[in-house]
Amino acid sequence: MKELEEYIQKGEVIAPDIVKVDHFLNHQINIKLLKKIGEAFKERFHDVSIDKIVTMETSGIAVAAIVSLYFDDVPVVYIKKEKSAITSKNMLEEKVHSFTKNKDYIACLDGRYIQKGERILLIDDFLANGAALKGMISLVEKAGGTCVGAGIVIEKAFMNGRKPFEEKGYRIEALARIESVEEGIVKFKKG
Amino acid sequence: MKELEEYIQKGEVIAPDIVKVDHFLNHQINIKLLKKIGEAFKERFHDVSIDKIVTMETSGIAVAAIVSLYFDDVPVVYIKKEKSAITSKNMLEEKVHSFTKNKDYIACLDGRYIQKGERILLIDDFLANGAALKGMISLVEKAGGTCVGAGIVIEKAFMNGRKPFEEKGYRIEALARIESVEEGIVKFKKG
């Protein structure tokens, strides 16, 4: 997605593995661009019928909400990264290691919000080493849902995080695939 | 907003001051309902022109993203509740006391995302004692923006949090105003 790539290239590159997208995705949100992202995911997943979208807080939420508009306004469930003070007996948990923050967190999903057999489209802003995606899939499947695909806005393709998922048969579609980041220049994979 | 009130009444009431809205707003998100919420805010603020929407992570984000659709897709900026590991010299900060979690957090806004003189509509899921709203207004004004109004999904009207803001001339519109919560029954104020 050309326009998305241009926005990414305008961001600060802090280190090869940290590309800042605060100007349009993770602090300020460009809603017009998110609508184009929603259209693009609809095109990629036009052959798939889904019941719900699942994402991870925080930065996946706005993307998932706008993407839902292109899939008949299906409900969005966002996985929480913090245990609620009010525990629920339905709460499913999964430990996830955050690559960016270099620490573990507990991803939580109230099992009541995924019904057995529901077809789930996963949406997230980044795919790096795949730890967050692994946690999301695990929680959705524990709740009885089926992951019909994962729509990723920005993939750090150089980290090869998608490989183990594709080997297991999961379908991943990424709109911008970063091939390399060298001396502040972000390069993308074609296609 | 009748439909919104009905959703709130279906939620668990943990204590008089804690009404759970995880089933449609804060964990699972009902996008169809959010669109009606967006329409309702547009109706309330039809006379106002805005440049941006500002909200607070996490639960304000989906609301703000959908509300933007009814205001010409203006950009949304969400205030963060955690300092980024990568500090920015443009970061504005404000200490806020969370009533629900009974602890302080540092609300952060990158001043580059609010331009001097921009007209800001604040959006949040809850108004309780007003601490979060106070922090939002303070950050927006520090950045040079003008708060033209605050759109609140659910107001705990019995806490009277809106009073100091109205006394200072801020305009607040809430779609559901909880008058009381007694023995698990939520009652709403008219109008």
C-alpha cells in the first residue's frame, strides 16, 4: 500500500528495529488513512466471512474499529494487557513477551466475548517477532473461536515473524512489509 | 440516548460507583452502537466546527475513531497514560488521579500533534469526578489548542464531576447520565 509506505517513511527511525508511527497510527490517528487501510483489508480478505474482529490494546483498537466498517460493522474485541481489578471467572490469560518494551505482560480475554465456532479476523498494527500474534491466536482458540486470518498494518518482514504461523496454515496479510531499515532509510518488500 | 441506557442496564453493577460496560464498550466494542453514538454527538455539536478530536487511552479510542466519521474524518489524538521509553522533547505531561484504579498516572501528549489555535472536541467514555477530563483540557491548552466541547458517553451524574467545568464555561454533552445506582439498578437523568 503505497500511501501507507510513504507515511512510514516520514516517521522517525530510532533504531533498525524501532520505526515510530506516532504521527498517523500510535498517538495521532489519521482516520482517512485508516479508511483506506480498511478497504485494503477488505480486498485482501474478500473471500472470508467473519463474525468478529479481535485486536490487542492499545494501538490496534482504532485500526480494528475502522476495519470493522468494511466487514458489516462486526463487533471488535480488544485483548487487554492488564488484569482487571475486578476478576471474572471467564477470564482467559496468556503470557506474552513484548519485544519493544522487553518485558512480559499478561494478555487477557473474557471468554464470554468469543462464542464457540465464531470466525475471527485478527487485526494488529505491527507484526515483529510474532509474540503478540501468538498470544492473540492462543486466546481466541482457547475461547473456542477460529482464526480465519490476520491483517497486519506494518510487518517487520526482516524479522521473519510470520514464518511459524504460515507453516501452521494461518493466513497473514500485511499492508506494508519492511524489508530493511538502514541508516534511517526504510525499504519495503514488493507485493 | 435510550439504546445506550439499555446497554448500560444490561451490564454488571459491581458497586454503586462501578458500572461494567465490557460487553459493548470497554472490551467488546459494539460498532453499530458506536455509529449511533457518533451521530448523537454530531447532533449535539452540530453548531461547532472542529479540527481534531482528543481522547484518553484506552477505552476512549474506539469511540473517538468512530465519532470522527461524523466530523469529516478529522484526526484523532489519544493521550497516553504511560511515558514512552523513547522520550520526545515535545512531550507535555500532566499527573492525573484515577478514581477507578485509585492511583496516579502521568498523562502524556506530544505537543506536535496539536497546532496553536486548533479547535478540539474532547471525547471520553466516562465522566466521573472529572480528573481525566481536567488532565485532557490542561494538556490540550498547554499545546495551544482550544477545547470547544467535551462529548461523554456515560456520565456518573451523581458525582457532579461536570460542575467545575461548566462554571469555567466549558461545554459538556453526555449521552447517558446516571442519576443513581442502587441495589444493582441503574437509573438515568432525563435529558
